[in-house]
Amino acid sequence: MPGRHSAAFSFAYVLASDAGALHVIDPGTDTVENRLRLDASLAAVGLERAAIATVFVTHLHSDHIGMARWIREVTGASLSVHVAEQAALDRLSRGTLDPDSQLDGWGVPAVRRIELMPFVVPVSRPRNIIDGVLHDGDLLPIEGRAVRVIWTPGHTPGSACLVDEERRILFSGDHLLPNMNPGLGLGGSTPTNAIADYLDSLDKIAPYEDVEVAPGHGYRFIGLTERAAEIRGHVSRRRTATAAILAETPHATVFELASRLPWSGGWARMQGFYLFSAIRQAELNLDLVTCRSSSGAPSATS
Ligand SMILES: [Zn+2]
């Protein structure tokens, strides 16, 4: 969830195999500070960066995948994502819609267009650094540990959680966060509605109610079922609010709808990525309420 104030940091997780190889989940934003932080954190527990054998990223946002490129270069580690996330990276790098027609389609007034541009233009994606893809149910290649991929589309098309069933830990990426409602549909367009996908994906992790959740942001927590129920309530309230606004003004544009929906940060303070995400959430809700098929949504991050 790039740029989000309360998500100013993200968690990288490192798992060690029986043989001593290291496997990184979501290395995080690529900055000099973070590279030093990774080395220092490993050194603090007697480990070295050179032992990193693989990197898996839960989704394509730069605050998760960013540093993977550097780790891959300096260690020779292989990088993998869920197969649907690689497809999303492909689509985003090609670009789908002309940015102006996208903004026109949403009804964005001239004064708000410049700040949205970075999120609607096709930008080069690190697609060519992906060495392999994993599928739902696959195990990460970690000797002595069974860490399984669960495909949980919604936040992005190929978002994935990882579950270590023996140690009862679920690495949730941005699918389930303790103190934020994940933005949905933030990895480009899909033929399905990202809200519906997200609710199905909450069902997919429901069997793991007793695990410790290790999320991409916030803090580790126990109580997956309660947190999923809170987010479901939030999703449902937004859908109801959308239906009420559309009943009053059936021809509201996506932008008008977004401006009238309640937002935890307040509409007046929405800028840049937050504005983009709010518009995208409004669009998905409008599609859902009117049974309109999902229109092409551009990228979310640079
Ligand atoms: Zn994200």
C-alpha cells in the first residue's frame, strides 16, 4: 500500500531452511537504508545476505517487491510470484488504456488530473526479474519447512498469502492487515470484480483461524476470523453507501461517487495515490452495485 501514511513501513520476513539457506518474503522498498537494514538484521542473528537462496513476493507493489531486484543481483537468489501476479505485471507493462480516456471515463475534473497521472500511465515494471511462478497450493522450495502458497486475489490479481501449517503462521502480505482496510483492485484490470474476488479470498484463509498473522504492514496478530469479519463489515457498508448514492443520483460519475462516499482519511485530504485508490474503490463498488463489468483500471504504483 504504497505511500499510505500509516503504512510507512513494511515487513520483510526471512525463513531459514534446515540446510541454512535463507528465503525472503517481501523484501520491501528499495532504498539504501533498507539494504543496510536487511544486512544489519541478518547480522544481528548471525546470518549473511549471501545465504539468501530465494525471494517470494506476495504482490507487485513496490513496497513489497522493490528490493528483490537488488537481492537477486547481489546474491543470485531466484525471485518468484504467483502466476496471476506475473500476468498482471505483463498487462501493466503493456498498458491498456490511454490515460486521458481513463480519467475521462471516471469523470475526473481537470484540476485533479495531474496528481493522478503517475498512477494511470503505463510504467516499466520489473517483469523481467521474475525467475519463476508458483500456483495455488504449491510449496515454497524451503528444505525442512512446509510453506504453502494460497492465492488470494483482491488487493491485486495475483496477491498470495503463505501459510506455514506446522508453525501456524500466515504471511498475509496486504490481504489481511491488522489496522487498515486493504485497497482493492490495485494491480490493474481483471475480468472479475476485485471486491468479489477479495471476499472469496477471505474465505480461503478462513480455515486458519488459530494462526499468528504476519502481515505486510502494522503488527503481527492472532485473531484472523475477527479481523476478516471487521473488513467484511467495512466492505459491506461501502457497498450499501454506494447503492444509496446511486439511488439518488443514478448518473453519478465514478469521481462524483468517490467524493460522496465516506473515507477514513476524509475526502478533502485525499491526494495522489490515496485519491487514485479512492476512485478505484468507488469504481469497483459502482460496478458491483450496477452489475457493470469491471472497466480497465490502470496501475497503482510506480
Ligand atoms: Zn500493496
